Amino acid sequence: MRRLRILLAVVVGALLLSGCTLISTSNSPSVVPKGDVGFGLNKPTIPGTNNARVRFDTLPIYFIDATGHLTPSSRLVATPLTLSSVIEELLVGPTKIERFAGYSTDVPKDFVLVSATLKGKLGVVDVATPLTVLSRQKQILALGQLVLTAYDAGVTGGIEITVAGTPALSLLPNGTRQLVATRADFVSLLNG
């Protein structure tokens, strides 16, 4: 019986306190004076750093449209651009709005990017599992997404896929397999 009274008292207390707020509500936003904003949040640099700044650049990330072709979609990526950050943005996949518009990706959800580095104009993308686990069509489209996205990020020499550091042959749209896949190999898959 005592437990029931305590539980009832806690419930009544919670209900009474739920009607209280520390900040009064308002129907319109209120302006906070610049002097009242703390932690250096109004400064153009990141608080707690030596004047570090974050800048963004718009970059096309390639997805598969409703017709089965590769189509770019704009994304904001922090600069300076790295091949890893660009591919990671591709791995995020299409947004909810893009999915409603018919965009999809053939890059597997469990695709693990180990590293992505540049050797001159060639991008070396090291992954945990090869794309060969996909069907032929999905392999081609997934590789096309990677190649075209990397190309627009400045990787003009193509990309080489490695699995655990070992170079792997990539399946191209013409049915051949090569170590390096370039933009020219995938132009035929672009929409338009």
C-alpha cells in the first residue's frame, strides 16, 4: 500500500511540474542581442581553435535516376576536398527527397571504405569487400557512381579499386575488366 502511495505522489508531482516551464512561451521569435550570445558563436572562426574556419563547396554526387542512368545531384562538402570525404558523401546515399524523385544507388549499404588516396591524378580506393559480390549491372552502375563522383572532385586519371590493398579488376560497361576505370568508360551511362 505504501508503494502505491509513493507512486501516486510521484505521478501527481510529475503532472503538476509538467505544466511549469522555465522560459515563457511566445508566438513570435525574439531577437537575442549580439552581446548575449556566448562561447564565441558569432565569430567567423570555430570557437576554441586558432582561427580555424570551415568552408563548403558544392559538388556533384552521382546517383541512379528513375530511367536507370547516372545523374549528378548537388551536395555540400567541406573543403579542402579529399577523395575520402567525397566518397563518404556518396555512401550516405540519396536523400529522402531524392528517393521520392526516383534516385537510388547501387553502392551497397554495407560498402566499407578503408581508404581513398590520390597518386598524382589517379585515385586509389581501398575497400573491405569487392564489388564483384554484386550482379554485373549493379557492379557497373556502382563503379560508375564512384568514378564519375571522383572525377568531378578532381580525380581526372580514373580510379583503381583495391580490396585490402590488393588491386582488383573492375567491370566496365563494355564488358571488359581493367585495373583503372576512367570517366570515358562511363560516359555512356550518363542521363542526357
